[in-house]
Amino acid sequence: MQLRYSFRIEPGPAQCIALNRAFGCARVVFNDCLRARRDARAAGRPYPTSAELSKRFITEAKKTPERSWLAGVSSVVLQQALRDLEAAYSHFFASLKGTRKGPRVGEPRMKSKRDARQAVRFTANARWSITPGGKLNLPKIGAVKVRWSRTLPSVPTTVTVIKDASGRYWASFVVEIDPANEILSPLDTDQGIDLGLTHFAVMADGSRVKSPRFLRRAEKKLCREQRRLSRKAKGSKNRDKQRVKVARAHAKVADARRDFHHKLSTKLIRENQAVSVETLSVKGLARTRLAKSVHDAGWSTFVTMLEYKATRYGRTLTKVGRTFPSSQVCSACGHRDGPKPLHIRTWICPACGTRHDRDHNAGKNIKHEGRRIRAAQTPTAVPLTPGPGALAGQPAR
């Protein structure tokens, strides 16, 4: 199993220049190869192979006066830029054929030095290393200081150096781990989660996690910094400085949200053997008046974290379909009361008289439906007893 560990790095002034040179050279090779493939398509010729592109735009280009500066960076960086182009075309063609999961991917585009993210990748062939003093030694760049927040579980296979929009540098290591060493001790507990906006998550056991609303809390500062940016003259150094301030303000919000998602998902996976969560149409909700709040919550990222952590630690994540009427069914007797407007937060079951909190009731129903789904997937196992609200094949709420 492959994992990625990212750490902040602090290159010196000369190292920043060398890294920017590497970013630029990798970008030029990528754009040159992309232009060659586009020209071949326009002329009706077959796409040039990777070997032809490598020979023409890397090996031979270094010998020309126009591209002689490509020799100033590691050749592995240039080769990996070509590999990135190959991967982009593979994803594009697979998306056209319908063999690639997820949303459709467009044709590769030209890279720009003004892109928010600049990155280069070093493989083992580049002979990069971690020094005994804890620095990251990169070819033709030097030993860069790393802010180690934890130890790596194994020797990394590759490292990607990234510069984000706020001017921060990161080293992202890819490591191989043995999944058998990561599995946690089995538990006899499971949990159902109802995701929302007022409360980010309401559990089946009644516990609630209030929505932090990181974007809403920082909105005043973000607006102020954005207004200052709009008043700067285009192309001026002051505008570029203010752009970095805006990017740092947004990065602070994104970092806080990511940290919240990581801590909550890790807690849920460690404390429960199985977790059930409802699949939400985030794209659909993002087209409503709740769009900003939906994006601020980051439900998709949170569910993705739950998914990979469940796989890593030997837990089970069950996704309940969005057609399951979790807010319409009484979790006590199973009676379906019908859809309800969002402003209805509590209701009384007309069949058994039980008073329900809308979100807590939905969490319990999602938990019971998750049990039913797992029991259907593993009929030989002894499942936990589904509740009365575990109904299948119901229309959307």
C-alpha cells in the first residue's frame, strides 16, 4: 500500500532560485512535448512516441543554444515532466472511452509560470537522499531543511517538491507500507453518521460535532485582503505581494479544514469497527443557495479520508445510497412519515408516538441500513441486528 507524507521545507535564497529553475525547465519540456503532439494531430500524423519526444526535446535540446539551460537541472526532473504528459493523455483518452471512473477529464493544457502550483518529481534514479542531519539532499539544488513532524514508516521511493500559491515549499514523499502491520484490533462497535451544515456530523449514538465553518469565520479578513488586491495596479510588485497575502489567507482556511477532517476521521475509524455514511450529491447541492456552506463543510474530502483510513486500518466503511430516506423513516418502529422541509428539525412518529430529532434519527437509520448492506454483502457472517428503520429501495427523501 502506498502512502504520501508531506512536510514543509525551508530552502535558502540560492536553493529557491535553483528550485524555480527546475520548475521552469520541467514546464518548458512539458509544453514543448504537448505542442509537438498537437501539431502532429493537426497535420494528421500519428502521435510521436515518448522515446522520440525525449530524444528531441531533452537530449538534443540541451545541445542547442536556445535550450542549453536545460542541462542546469537534473535530467530526472525533465523525464518526469514527460511522464506527467503521458499520464495526462492516458486519462484523457480513457475518459473519452468511458473506461475511467469519475468526472470527465479534458485534454492536457499548457502550463504557465503563473499557475498556482509548481512541482517537480525526483525518483530513485536522481539519487536524492536524506542526510544524517535530517536534511533533504536534492541533485543540483543541495541540502534543504525539512520540518519533520513525524517519522517516515519506510524508505521513500520518490519525492515531489511543490511550491503552492502562497509561496510555501513542500516535500511530498511516497512510501510503501505493509497493510498487515497497520490493522487495528477488531472492535464490536459500529457508527452511523448524518452529515449536515449546522452540525457537521450527528452520530447514531447521539453525539454531535459542530460545524467549524472555517470559511465563514475568515470571510471578513478574506474580503479585506481581496479588496486591497483589487486596488493594486496590474503588473506591479505591490500587486504580486498582495496576491501572496490573499493566497496565504485562503491557505490558512484550507489547512484548518483539512486538519479538522483528519482528526475527526481518524477518531471515528479508531473507535469503530464499521462506519456508515450517506452519499451526498455535493455537485447538486453546490448549485443551490447553500453552495458556499456546502463547499465550506468539505463533505467529499471527509468521506474520502474515511474511505482510505478504513482500508489502511482494517475497518469497514459502508456508503448508504442517497435514495435511502433516512429523514423520513422512524428509527423506532420503521414507519415512513414522508419528506419534510429543512426547517423541520424535530417530528413525532404518528405510528408509535416517538419524538425524533431529525439528524439523530437519520444517523440511526444510516447505521441500521449500513448493517443491512454489510449483511447482504457477507451472508455467511453473523451481522449486527438491523434496526426497524433499515429499509431498502426507498425513493429519495
